[in-house]
Amino acid sequence: MDGTSTLSEPLHVDTVRDSTPLVSQKSKYFYFFIPAEWVYKIDHPVNVNNHALATIFLLLNTMIGAGVFVQAHIFRKSGVVIMLFEYLIIGYLNLTGCIILMHCSERKKIYEYSALTEMILGTNGAITVDVCIALGNYGNLIVYILLLGSLLTDVFKHCSSWYCSVEFLTILPVLTIAVPFCLIRKFGHLSEVAYVSIGVIFAVVLLVVIGGPLEDNSGSGNVNLGDFVGTIQSVGGVIFALGYITGFFPAYNALEDKTMSNYETIFTTASIIGVSICFITGLAGYLSFTSDTETNILENFDGSLGGFFKLAVVGHLLLYLPGDFVIMRDSLLKLSKQEVEDLSDPVYFTWTLVLFGTVTLIALILQISLGQGGGVIGVINITGGVLGSVIYFIIPGLCGIVELGKEAKDYMYEKSVALVVFGFAAVVVVVAGIAI
């Protein structure tokens, strides 16, 4: 690989086309510190030029969301030894999928997932990618809002007033914090948000690693080293937590230094950090509470300290979900042959608010009908294990097989075949786990 070669410009140039100036020069901000030009359609290009660190945090903020908080529960179900191998295999294959896509995109000079897939696998391949990303991220958003409502109601569980209901505690922060960020048009502009969001995650890791052993764990049982049935039921949760390929090209298109060596270093670094955070959180949480480990590890922490971190995680989720939402919205628009840059403000605002409103409504229905945090594991298994396997493993593998061929260096053909085989196997395992 030529570490000094510069990647060509992306297929979708980061500009606003055929736009009409709708923002007064005096209106600098849309909402607090969100610049108006990030939201409204304007008459000049809005470029994003993130440096390497910002891009790493963007990728981490695509990867580390609600999934990190259920990893301890997955350790409890699968067992410590099996989980070690799961993390090594799934983490490596996720990274391999990204490397293969980057090689394919360099050959085709296309740097957008569905457009690249269309060029290599045809129209049906592109539709498959956009449908899986849209449905997968839709499910992800439901999980985030479910956990958000669950954490807030747990913090205010001794309050019986109307403003402590799950409906109010969910809708208020979503409307005042998440929605304004979801109105940002470009994924790359969320890099500043990612710093705060990932900072909270680092704090939670410290809570679990340091605070977990200090909790009263007298009722805990023996450590589970391996459970076959538990693994089948929870493998989707690991795939859900470790995947970030949906943000792979949006993060690249917002990168200032678009060289192969630079970006490969960036996404490899993000992958190692993300896998390590999820593994450490899951292992430390499970070893601290073993058989008492809750679905959401934060539910194991009571008192003022636990309440503080639950509120902090609520903040993380509110800042995390706009990234998945922006990617989902873009995929839905591609399916209807539209680009977010071309939408007028009324259409764009309507699209965003209606889409986000349906996600919130479904999450609230699940929350009320199934109880606190109800449906989280089921949604995670479907979006991570089924839809995630398609976009993380199967599609990149097929692209590698078709585009790179047997003559490719570094065993890319064999790796592509392995991705496809693993992806289909994961889908079968996850579906079987749901049925058990």
C-alpha cells in the first residue's frame, strides 16, 4: 500500500448546490452554539475539514453508544472465555471490512457506501446497504431513547409527580437537546459533540472499573467461563457494540488530510480504542457483580454517585444519537433519490422532525408496554446481529470478492470470503438466539 498517495475527492462534494440564501448574516447561530449555516440552506459551500483526532472521536461516537452499557450483561450470558474470542474475532472482522471497503473505494474513486456498492454490486446492492443502514440506525435510536428514559426514571424513582413520568422525562431532554443537533445537515459537524460524548464514556468506564469492586456484591455467584446457549442469545449485542462502518465514509468525507495511510491509521486507532473500552467495561462490570449483573450495568450502582453517572450517560446518549440519526436520514433520502443539501428548509425540517418523532413514539410505546428498559436486548440483537452483519461483514466481503479478486495482495480475497461466511453465520446464530 502506498502510504503517501492522496485519495481523490469524494463522489459527493461537500457543498450546497442551487441554494437560495435564507440566513441573515446577523443570524449567526441556530440554537445556542450551533451555527446557522450548519442547519439552514445557504448560498455558499459549507465545508468540513476535521483533523485526525476529531475524526477518531467521530468514529468512536458512531461505535460506542448504548451497546457499551449492556456488555457486562452479555459477559454474564456468554461467559468470560467465550467473550474474549468473540471480541477478538468480531473486532478484527469489523476492521477488516473497513480496510476492504477502503481498497475498493480507492480503486473506484468513490467514497460513499451505497454509491460504491452500486458500482460494484449493482442497484440491488446499493438499496440493500441503504435499507439496512436506515432500519439498523432506526432500531439503534429506539434503543438509545429506551435507555435514556429508563435511566431518568430510575434517577427520579422516588418522585410521583407528573413531570417525573417516563413520557415527560423522555420527551423534554430529547426536544431541547437531541433534536437541535439532529437538524445539523452534515455528519462531520458533530465532531465537537463527540468530544463531550466520548468523555462521558471514559468516565463511566472508570466508574465501572473502580467503583464496581467497591459495591456490595455479597449476593453475587460464580464466574461464568462459557455458555453456548447464552452466546447464541447475545452475539448480536457484541456486533451491535463494535460496528462503526456506517460512519466510515461520512467521517472520511469530513477529514482534512485524505490520504490512505492517514485514514487507515485513524480508523484502526478508533477500532482498537472502541473494542478496548467495550471489553474493559463489560469484563469489569461482570466480574464485579457476576450473577447480579443488570441488563444496563449502571442499574447496579445506587446512591448519589450512581445517580450522577446515570445523568451523565443521559447526556452522552442525547449527544450520541444525532450521529446515527444523520446517517439514517441520509440513507432514507438516498432511497428516495434525494440529497440533504438539496432540500429546502421547510422540507428538511419536516423530514427531520417527523422522522425523529416516530422514533420517539415507538420507544415510548415499548417503554410503557414492556416496562423500564423493555425491548432493549431484542432490538439490539435484530439491529446489531441481523442488519449489522449485512452492512459490517456481508456487503464489504462481497465488494472485496468482486472488485479485488483473487489477485489482490495481503490475502484480501480470502479475507473477503471469510467476511461473507461469518456474516451469514452470524445472521443464522442471532435469529436462532431470538427464537430460543
